[in-house]
Amino acid sequence: MAMRHPRRLVLSGCMTALIVMTALSVLVGWAAPNLISRKWAHHITTLLFLGFGLWSLWDAFHDEGESEELAEVEAKLDADFKANKKSSKDGNKDDDDVKKHNRSILLQFLSPIYLKAFSITFFGEWGDKSQLATIGLAADENPLGVVLGGILGQALCTTAAVLGGRSLASQISEKIVALSGGVLFIVFGIQSFLSTVVV
């Protein structure tokens, strides 16, 4: 999206979605020890980290279809962009005024690009490894530290993706990203396994 729309709107939509997602995940993780014991929450967190690490390593060595999927999505976005551009050229000023008048109140104050970036990011990240890891961390560690660290990490990654997405993607392979993520998850899993549970 950042290649076709103003980066500021795309970045703000993505960041808002990730902040909301991180805050919700931390709330769920913070409430988890009230539902299950702290010891079980710690063990589940450890298993999640180790499982995600193995999953990421498996993806790094066995998943070849993601590049094709990315190319397919880019082709669809190009087609949508061209279709939207053509329809906006064909319309006249009266049609634009009617469309603006019929917009919902929310769309009058928020850009459709912002809302699209927000919704794509929010629903795309729902149930993702990072969300589940955030829930596990918040159940086992200081929730304030988890939310601040999660937001900072998401901000750095999202900013890098929006500002240099295509050039970064051409420089860094998906395999390297999956390997790095897998190793980090396993390191965090081992650290979690070796740490003691504070009850």
C-alpha cells in the first residue's frame, strides 16, 4: 500500500492497528494468570516460544510458496489500483460531490487509505505468532514492559517496511527472516524454560 498511497497515512493506519492489537494482547495475557495458575501460564509461554521457533525454522527450510503468494497479491493490488485510477478519471465533479456527501461520518474524518491500512493490518495480524507470543509474555512478565516493548518493536518493523519495503524485500530473503525469527523464538523459549516461576 505504501508504494501506491501516502506513506504517512499507511504508516499511521498500520501503527494504530498494531498498538490496539498489542494492547488487547497484553490485556488478555495480564488476565490469564487470574484464569490459570502462574506456573501453567509460564509453561504455556515456554512451549509457545519453542513451538514458534520450530515452526519458523520449518518454514525457512520447507516453504517455497510464499514468494508466489506475494507475487499474486502484488498483481491483484496492481489491477485494483489501475481499476480505481480509471474509474476516478471517468467520473465527473458531480459524482465526486455526491460520493462525499454520502460517506459515513467516520469516513469524513478518517481517510479511506488510513482505514484500509488499519483494517488490513488488524485482521491480518489477528491470531498471528506475534500476538500469541505477546499474550504469553504478558501472562508471565510485567505487562507494562511487554506493551511498551511490543509497541516499540512493531513501530520499528512497520516503519522499516513502509519506508523501505520493496528495497528491503529485495535485499533480505524470506528464508533469512524465518531463520532469524526461529532462532530468536528458541532462544527466548530456552531462557523461559531456565527461568524460575515467581508465584
